Amino acid sequence: MSDLPLRSQLAVALGRTAAKMSRMAGKGDGSVIGGKVGLKLDPELLTRLSRDRKLVLVSATNGKTTTTRLITSAMTPLGEVATNAFGANMPTGHVSALASAPDAKYGVLECDEKYVPAVLRETGANVVALMNLSRDQMDRAAEIWLLAGKWRKALADAPQAHVVANCDDPLVTWGAATAKSVTWVAAGQHWREDSWCCPECGGPLDRQEGEENSDWACRQCHFRRPRPDWVLHNGAVYDPHGRAFPLDAVQLPGRANRSNAAVALAVVAQFGVPPEQALPLLATVKSVAGRYTTVEAQGRTLRLLLAKNPAGWLEAFDVLRPAPSPLILSINAQGPDGRDTSWLWDVDFRLLRGRPVWVTGERRIDLAARLEAAEVGFTVVDDVERAIVAVQPGHLDVIANYTAFQNIRTRYGRVV
């Protein structure tokens, strides 16, 4: 940090002060305001803080926070790792993460999909991990084909960046294809509604059905799934030498987290951390920024699941306790959630039939209408507490989108 220009040192110091004041005021962890103050004083602060570090950018529509945490854990044998562990995934959060770990030679930064080009240009990141793309918050985010096109241009202009990409997602494959160096990971694609057409020519994609690493190819042009270097299959990850590494010890539930773990293993291998060393470290991660954690309320044990878009809800359904286990759903539509709730109609809520469901949140009526159309029985309540006390003492799952999740987590205990 002492190598920074005086102006940059001042920017870092004032950013830390702003972050500390934000925490003391109960306004969050201070990552955003700290980075905002720092960049205001020194617009080149992110570039300066990135120098002489080996950095990983992690981006996807779903799973980037979790995968960032997994990669960070697996890289600890290399020394201190700077990271934005709680999801502040824009340049302000990146500045705060790097400034808070001035001696760290490594950094793992979760990056919002649309910020990948700018952050890659400013940081000169060594590795970029790209996992999936699906529609999310369409009232404020770009069409995902446009995002993938921006990835292509950014990677073509970044010869230093090695890409680790999920080749089971056609749009990710297209976005990563211009990189000078790519490790392809067959990590699975469970939500396919946004990738039935070829991003290269617009023609139809022919796909093999299967839960994991299904092949695909365009019917009208040359575009097809690359041959993978790493493969997720039947609960194990196969490395480029064909060695199998079972994921049984991974604590995070569901097929999405097996995909996240596969990408994490491929990323840390780029830094010389072999799977046999990385796997026990992945197993130490049991919750991520409150996701999958449990809290106690009114004699009930709540497991908190975050789902922000149709693909995320599909993955949340995958880890639910079997019916007739009760379930609470909570939906808001504030700025971080996206104001438009029409995406609810893309979620197959028929999967919830046969279990008691309570509906709450600011947009509970929108969700109730969707459940009625799906012929799912439900009870609408105006507060999550009413739903909790209506359930018999024991376990229940709670699925909520971003601000609803944070409200519930804060109310019943912020557990990480």
C-alpha cells in the first residue's frame, strides 16, 4: 500500500473511514460506500490496487457469490486472498476488497455480468471464470445476448486473461470463444429456456437431454460445444487427466453447487492447487452470505434459500425437503430485485404441488396469482412471522428474492 501515490493512499484511508461509519450506523458492511469514496478521490484506484496481484474474476447470472467463496477457500494454501465475500460485485466493491487486504498477492472478485469488460480492462485479471447466463432483472439489465457479445469483445482485447468457462451453456461458450486461452468445464446447464437458439447465427440448437454435460450443436452453422477439459458427471469431477474426484464432502446442497465446485476446482488448478488439496477446503464452506444457513424463530428452524430469477428458483426447488415439508415464499420488487415481477411466470411452480405454502413479501399478490395459475395451494400472509407461527414446530424452508432474503436474514440473525 505504501507504493501507492499519496492521493491513492488518501483515497483508501477515507474509503475505510466511510465504510467503518456505515457499519457503525448499521447500514451494511460498508463495501459499496467505501469503494465509492475511494473512486471519487482517485478514479484509477482499482487499477492501482490491482497491480502486482494475481486476480480471478468470477461472473454468472447465478452462483457467482458461492463460487467466489469456494475459489477463495481453495486458494488459501497460496497465502492471503483478497475477496468481496458478501456480494458487492461492482467496481466499488472491488476497490474495498483489494484495499482491505493490501498485502494479499491473490484476489478473487465476484463481478456483475455487465461490469466484466470494464473490470477486466482496469484490473488486467489473470483468470476469468464464466459459468452461466440467463435473463435477470430485465427492467435494468441488458439482454443477455448483448452481454455475451460484450464478453467476446473484452476477452479478445485481453490476451493476458485465461478463461475458465462452462461449455454446457451455449451462450457462455460463445461469450468466451474469443479468449486467447480457455479451459472448458462441462459443469452442466439446468435452466435452458434462454439458450435454444445459436448465438452465432440464430439457428436452432440440437441438444442431448441430460442433467449434466449434455452435448449441443447448431443445426445451421459450425458452432458446437467444445470438448471439455474438466467434466462433472455423476457427482464427481474428472480432471484433464481423467482422474475422478467425488464431491461427496462438499457441504453446500444441490446440483448447482456441484457445478460451482467443478468450476472452482478448474480455476484453482490454474494456480497450481490440485484437486486433492482443494476438495477438503471446498468442504469447509457451509453457507455463503446467509445462503443455505439456518436460523431459529419461534421454536422453528428456518433454512434460508436465495432465488432471484427463474433459473435460481429452479435450483432452489432442487434442494427443498421432500413434500409435504412446509415452505415460505417471499417476494419483493425493490431496486436490487428488479421492479418487474413478470419473470414469476417463467418459473415452474407446479413442482410445489402437494406441500403447504405460505406467501409473503411486498409483491405477495403477484406471487399468489402465479401459484393459483399453477394449481398450487397457498396461504397469503402480510408478515413472515405469521407464516412461521402457522407451521408446526420443526424445520421449514424459506425461499426469497434479494431484499426479502436480506430482511428475513436481518430479522432472525445475520449468520454467515
